[in-house]
Amino acid sequence: MNRIIFAFFFLTSAALAQNAIYREIITDPVLSRRCKELIKERKEKIDIKSKLNSLYLRNEILQKRTKPNQESVRQRLEINQTQIKNNLRLTTLKVNSMEENIIRKGCPGINI
């Protein structure tokens, strides 16, 4: 009877110790700092992308509201629209590049 109780306690303590080892995975602090910085930069770039989208939509509305006789205003808005569109494309490419870079660096728990 004592052997059975001893074996039971031994097996349960070994199983608990093994689970504790798996839960306490040691991560390199440099890696986690680098990953946090990469994720932070990506978030900032996504915020910029969101602002550019809103500017693009706002510019379209302003173009629709301008009167036909306001040619200089219309031309300026078209130039702005083109610049915003180009910046938006570049920002989208940069975000995609950042996401690929984060994945290549092996950052754990990334939500893209």
C-alpha cells in the first residue's frame, strides 16, 4: 500500500515539474525588446495609413464640392489627391515589408 501511494506521489510530482518547465520558457530579453520595437513601428505605420485613407476620402469630398469655375482649387486638390495616393501606396508596401520582417525575426505571438 505504501509503495502505491509513494509511486502515485512520485508520478504526480514528476508530471507537475515537467509542466512547470514547459510554462517557464526562457526568452531572450533582447529578442523581446526588438520584437516590441518592430511591432510598435508597424502600429505607428498603420496609424499613418489610416490617416492617409481619411485624407484621401476628405479630398474626394472636397473635389466634389468645388464649383466648376474654381479651376485653381480643383487642380490643387487633384495634385494633393495624387500625392496622398502615392504616399498611401508606399505606406502599404512598408507595412507589408514590416510584417514580413517581423515574421522573419521570429517574434512570438504576433497578430497580423
